[in-house]
Amino acid sequence: MSRSAKIAGVALAGGLLMATAIAIAVDERDSAAPLPSPADLTPYDPLREELARCRTLTMPDSGCDAAWDEHRRRFIGGKGDRP
């Protein structure tokens, strides 16, 4: 086999490999399902909505005080919450 034929064979194999790689990378099939956002994975918590409302207030609010106390209790825990 001549040197030119070997070079042509290697070039042909490289071209086929490159065409296959491009075909795989540009696959236009639809994905099975979109991934859910982190907000969709978290369970509904009314305390979160209340705290979001309280962050916008500039005046004292008794409902916000209770919400922040509950948030602190969940985060830090209480006396009876220890293992």
C-alpha cells in the first residue's frame, strides 16, 4: 500500500469520526422532561411567605415578630429539641 493511500485512509477515518462526533453533539431530539427547579422541590411552607412579607415592612408587626420567633426556634431549636 502506498504512502498516499495510507494518508487518504487515515483522513477518511478521521472525517468519519469527526462527523459522528458532530452528529452526537447536535442531536436535536427533545429531552425526556425538563429538570425541576429547586423551588419546585421544596415543600410548601407558609412561614417562608410570611418572612418574605415581613422583610418588606418598616414598621413593627406582631405577626412578623411571631414568624421570626418561629424561624429562630426552627433554626436554633428549643430546650426540648435536643437529642
